[in-house]
Amino acid sequence: MLRLGSSIEQLLRIREEIGWLYGSEDLCVLLYSLVKREKPAVVVELGTGLGVSTAWMAAAMKETGKGTLHTYDNGSHYISEPSQKFLSGLTEPLASFARLEEGLDGFNAFIHSLMKWVGVEEHVVIHRDDISMKKVVSDDAFQAGVDMVFSDFNHSPESIQALLSAFLPVMRETSSVFIDSASTHRLSYLALERIVEHLNQGRLPAGLAKGLNEDQIQHVEGKVRRSSFRLMHLIETHDRAQNSTAWLRIEPIDIQAAGATFFH
């Protein structure tokens, strides 16, 4: 049963008024459903944008009573003139959230107010900073394992390699990595296909080993040999710039479904 409670109106308003700007009006619902079903303890979002997917994933955490979402963004898109013009055209109280503070402080104020309006602020940690993969992944909160990563800020082949190089060592045995827009970017699509092909052969591509010391490489190589990697390209039939998401599913190599505790 869908139990969004008093937050359903707020979530739908955010989806309808802001979601289309990033092409996330449907993706946010998918991420909500996956978080609701799998109940991840730790989710990392790279690229907060205007907080649409942030709010929806956090709402699922609130409903299950479990999970923390760490979201990262430097706020540069928020303070741009086109974004400020867009925000001023929103209905209340969304428009008022954008008037609380100016400049980069306004980004924090807007996202925090949005999360509070939805009632999910206890499940969200806002990090306003440039996104450096190595710096992000060094956070103490991630050393026990990350269940889900949603990358929505850079889908170049170089960024994909940096993302997987940084996060693969801390991804849990069963986990997911989502990279928005990668599936309809030719070079990114080909890079992901090649990377996953190598991983499923038990080989660690050089680009993913870059920057790792010998002990880290051995740790990741062991994880690769014990894991199965499934790559799914989620592509809309809608012709627009942001119309796809690559989903990399990591699971242990086993004869039973990952995480299953009961079979009929």
C-alpha cells in the first residue's frame, strides 16, 4: 500500500513544478519505489539540483523508518540566472524558499526548507561543496558500506571511471549505482558496457584502479571476483537532453537471489 501520508501533496507539487527541469519527474518516483522496497541504510546523491529526487528518496526513508541520504552539490546551478528566474516563477511556498537567502547560502536555505516542508529533513544531510569523488567517499559515514549511489552531475566516461573507482571499494555486497543521462551519451554508454564486461570477467579496468594503492587494488579485485554486475539502460521515448539513466546492479555470485531469506 502506498502510504505517503501528509507529504503526498508536497511531493507531487515538487515533481510537477520542478521535476521536468531536470527530466526527473518520473525518475524520482522510480528511485522512491526502489528505496521503499530495498530500505537502504546509506544513499549518496551526487548532484542535488533543486532537490526533487532528494525529497522523493528521503520520503521513502521516512515511511520505512530507515536510512540517511547524503546529497552533494556546489550550488552553482542554483545561483545561475536561469535557475533564479525559474525559481521566481514557482507557486508558493516554493518561491518563498528561494527568497530566504542570497547567493550560495540561498542554496542551503532552499534545499533545507524544501526537505522540512516535505517532513524528511531528519533523513537528509546536505553537503555544499565541489564534488570530488575521493573526498566524498572518504566520509566516515560511508566506511561501513553504501547501498545506493545516484550520480546526476557529470556522465562523461572520465567521470564514470572516477565514480566507480572511488565507490566500488565501499559498495555493499548487494547495491546499486545510477548514472543519469549516461545511457544516451554515446561514449559514456560504450564505456559502461566495456567496464561491466571486464568486471564480469573478473578483471579490474586500469581506469578503475587509478589512484588506488596495492592493498586497495587487491580488496577491489577480490570484490569483483565475488560479484556479478548487471547493467541496465533505462531510456525514455521522450526526445530531450536528459532522457536516460544507467543502472549498475552489484550482487554476490550465488545460486539464489541476492538478499533472499525465504523461498517457496
